[in-house]
Amino acid sequence: MRNLTLAYIEKLLAKGLELSKDAPPRRPQPMPGKSWPTRVAWFIEVARGVQQPTGHLLFREHRRLSYIGKPNRYRALEAHKFLTQIPPGHYVMRMWQVEFDHGGLLAFRQMRIGQHENAKALDAFYAYHPHSPNPEVIGAFVRPLHLKYIGGMRLYSQKRKLASDAVEAYYEWYREHFKRRLRHPKSVPSALVAGEPMEPTQSAPEVNS
């Protein structure tokens, strides 16, 4: 992908996500390299509302926070605090947050003042975040995550180690949703079979809240 700027991501966001039931689901297309397979971006704007004699609110003291790049827990915590610890009399004017890979958008959340929040995700998002029950971007990276390799697929896990049944469940979930098998080694590395099971994988619901 080229031109990874906030303006470019906003154009992708304006197109939305294709979630047609008749179209085959888009498979994950991780970013090149051996580190984080996805990228994130967000934009948040808040302002203070001043009541006018006419009864209307006049918005002043606009503050903005934005980020685009590799997932970063510090940045995610900063954005989460910016969104949730809004001073009295201030309002979120607009907000959007997206996660994407080499193939395009994976998930988004967006809202404008006076409108309901809208959130959607592709199945490919849950391939990267099998522990996430809902489309999240900022929220997905607030907790510490560990990069895992399963069948050549890079994904995020909230656990340091995965149980063998969790790994097998992921193989099966991936095959069922994308009609393609991941490389299945004859033996699972010990780093993946020790410890507690990974949370159950989920299909990709559409959320309109």
C-alpha cells in the first residue's frame, strides 16, 4: 500500500467495507516483514460547547489527536484516555479509527456529534484478533499483545503461550471461513502448546450501534 497518510485512510474509510454474503471473504494479507502484520490509524476531535442565548451550542477550543503507523500500546492508551476522560462541557465532534493490512481495511469505528457510532469488521480482522468479540481498533491494542505464528499466519494474542487445542481450533476456524488451509506442521512447537487455551475464535459480526 502507498501513500499511508490520514487523508488516504479517510478515503478508504469513506468507501466502507464490502460485507456481501455472496462474495467470498477476503483473506488476510499481512504487511511485509516479520513484525506486526497490520497497521492502525485514528483521528479524534473534541471541543468545548458554549451555550448561546439562542439555545445553540458554539464549539470552541478544539483539540485533536491522531496517529497512523504500526500498532503501539502507548499510542493506544493515549487515544483511549483522550476519548474516555473528556472534561465536563466538552464533546467528541468526530472520531474514526481503522485497522488495515496490505489488502485494505479490516475494521473501523466512526462517529460524528449527533450521530450514532458505526462499527464493522471483516472476517480477516478476527483472523488477526481471534480473542476480540467485536470490531475494535484502539481497544484491541490497549492490553499487551504477543505476536504468534500459526501455519505461516501472523496474529495477535493476549496470551504468552497457547494450548494445542487453541491452535487446532484456529486452523479449523481459518479453513472454515476462508476455504483455505494454513500450513499444518506435523508437530506443534512447544511454545504454542504450553499454557492456557486461547480465547475461542469468533465469526465477524456486523455492528451498528
